[in-house]
Amino acid sequence: MTDMPKTLESWITDAALLREAGDFAGQGRLAVRDPASGALVARVTLSDATGARAAVDAAHAAFPGWSTMLPQNRAALLHRWHDLIVAAKEDLARIMVAEQGKPIGEARGEIDYAASFVQFYAEEALRPNIEGVTSHLPDAEMELWREPVGVAALITPWNFPVAMITRKAAAALAAGCTAVIHPSAETPLSALALAELARRAEFPAGVMSTVIGDAATIVGEWTSDARVRALSFTGSTEIGRVLYRQSADTVKRLVLELGGHAPFIVFSGANMDRAVAEAVKAKFATSGQDCLGANRFYIHRPVYEEFCDRFTKAVEALTLGNGREDPDIGPLINEKAIDKQTQQVEDAVAKGAKLLTGGSVDEGLGPLFFRPTVLADVPDSAAIMSEETFGPIAPLTAFDTEDEVIARANETEYGLVAYLHSHDPRRIYRMTRALQFGMVAVNRTKVTGAPIPFGGVKQSGLGREGARQGLEAFTDIKYVCRDWG
């Protein structure tokens, strides 16, 4: 840790910071390790069911004061949090690299992305205006009020350990809710650093609490607690289904941002330079560990061979290494992720796919470094064509007709995002209408940001995050019908 700046070193080793996870009945310690080297980064105090309940107690007690605070005062606190996040950008990025392995350039980009949600919702905090309704009753006045629902439970993943917290928390806090947060055990330090910055921003006690421990224990307490009125989760569809069932008895407001299996479709006539460059971005950002990552590449047969050749060369030029050195691709998060890559490659090749590059661990770098991989002629029966990969493997296959590729692209339980490359405006219109996905990116990859409603259809989730729509899960509409007598 000698290469870390003193501020970061103190954040990771300072007992006062790491105690934040144990403020609610600490039980044991969690070892946080660098996925690039396996080195111990820190030990974090864990909480248990008692701690989970205590966090809700604090949030419930803080809710009356926070929800009735003047909107401009809540906005000022969020702006202060935003400014502290921006000022700590380098420290936050290096914490992320140390515990998650993300290349440092991508980590810095995530901090910018994360801060944008806090800034956006600080401004939205001023806008939950009362809405008038034209009365259908004589002598009656009608209004609709937006009111915060109460305590919100926020469960966040390891692949975007800062941005997924701010996207959820900033919206909940702006709406007037208080929040209890359970980050992934893979990346607790990023969450604790954000909590420390919220403390420095002088958030009132109990308004935002971070609880680290066994996920089933902590989140199970929250799903069964009637005081928790909303739950927002980003993670796998499998876990999302469990939380959906667990939240039924208390009828919580849910936002579920679940798995994805994005098709990347290229038609002949598309700009091939752009299609190849965007395909690399869509597949290999975050080392392929992204729910928005392209998982299936459908290439129009007239340009299939050209695309395979050019794409493979582009992938072979990618660098693999320790995130601190800012490579294109860093380590995967754990051995389970590596096992999945290996299994999917072996399955595809056994079913007739051709391995064009990669396909194995780079033992020289370490056990969690999987070489960027391209598979060609991958049959639809291969597991990778239906199971989320969450790693740096790109499976390519050819298609002949528009109707065929629509049917194949939609043949999935997921519906988060689809990527389309074409220069035919009529085809673009037909395809964007026909693709059963919550978001469609045309001739580009980057589509996300604070002002847009992020989310999917089918089993990719419920609700939206970001934009004004991101406030909806955290507010109820109260209808007031008034007669002055």
C-alpha cells in the first residue's frame, strides 16, 4: 500500500472509517483483497441481523425531520456531498481499483458518473411540485401531492460500487426518504468512503446508513420490516426474483435492475469502422463485467467475415493488466467468474464454435486475468447465447434476414439493452420498434447518464433509475379534494 496517497491509505486503514460498518452491532471482520494480486487491502467490521434492524430504527427515527426539511436545505446537503465526491475523485478511484480491479481510467470515469447523479437529484429535490387537477365536482378543489414513502433499502453490486449507490441514494434522499444501504461484500470500501463523505457533508444522523454483512441476513431483515417502504436492487435476475417474493408480505415499492443479455446487431451498409469500435466498447468495458455489456453479436452475412477479421484484430490489440496501470482490461472479480468464462468457452467450442483469439487465463498475470476472447460461428444452442457471461468473451454469429435477427435477438428472458448498427432509416425505425428491450442504442454504445430513465423489460427488471422517473419509486401520490364550506 506504499504507492497509495496518504488520504486513501488513511481511509482504508483508519479504524474510525472501518467502524462505520460496525456501528450497528459489529460481528466479525471481512477481509477485502485486491483481485489483481490477492493482497489483503483491509479488514472491515461486519454487522448482523441486530445491526440491520438498528439501521432501520435510525432511518425511521430520522425520517420525520428529513422528509419535512425544506427542499432547498436537502438540496444544499446533496450539493455538498457532490462537491466532496468530486474533490475526492482520485482517492475514490484508487479505492475502487484496490478492491474491484477496474482499470484506473474507468474508475475515474465512474466517479464522474456517480457524482452526476448526486448533482442531478440535488436539483430535482426542488421540483416535487403540487399538481392541480381540473375538478369534476362542484365547489371542490383538487390537488396531487408527491410525498416520500419512508425508509428505502438500497442493495448495490460490486461492478459499479460507487455509481450504483449514488444513483439510488441521491434519488431517495432528494425525494425525502431516508436510506439504509447494503453494498456488495466484494467492494465495501467504496461504500464506506461514500458514507464518510456524507458524514463530512453533515447529513443528519440516520438519514443514510451503510450496513455490511451477510446479504441474506441483512437484506432479509429489511424485506420483512414493514417500516422499509421501498427497496431498490441492482444485481442478478435470480436474486431479484427472491427479493420480489420476500417483499410481497409488506407490499414494498420495488425497483429491480436485473440481468441483461444484450444483442449487438450489425447490418451490411453500416459504417464498419464505427461498428467494430463500438462493438469493442460494448463488450469489453469494465472487463466485460457489465449488465449493459453486449453478450451476443449478430452480424449480417454479407459483412460477417469482414467483421470477424477486423473485430478480432481490434480485440487482440487490447491490453490486459493490473488496474493501477490503466490497461484496457483488468482482472475479473473472483474465481467463480473465471470458472464461468472457461465453461462457456468450452461449451461453445464443443458445439461447433471457432475460437479466434483468447479463451484462457493469463497465468503470467494471475489467476483472475482472463484473456479477451472472440468466438465465431457460435450456435444458438451454446450456453453463452442464453446465459449472461459477465466477462470478456464475444460470441459472433451470422444472420440473413431482418425478421430472423429480430426473432433471435428477442428470444431471451432478458430485455435491458440492445445495440443496432445500420444506416437505413426505415430499418432503424422497424428494428427499434421490434426489439423487446428497455433501451436501444443506435450506431453508438454510450447511452446512460443522470437525465435518462435506466431500466429494462421482461426479467431485466422493474421501474427506472435516473431522470425524474427515478424519483417515482420513492414517492407516493396523495390526492386532496377540498371544499371550503
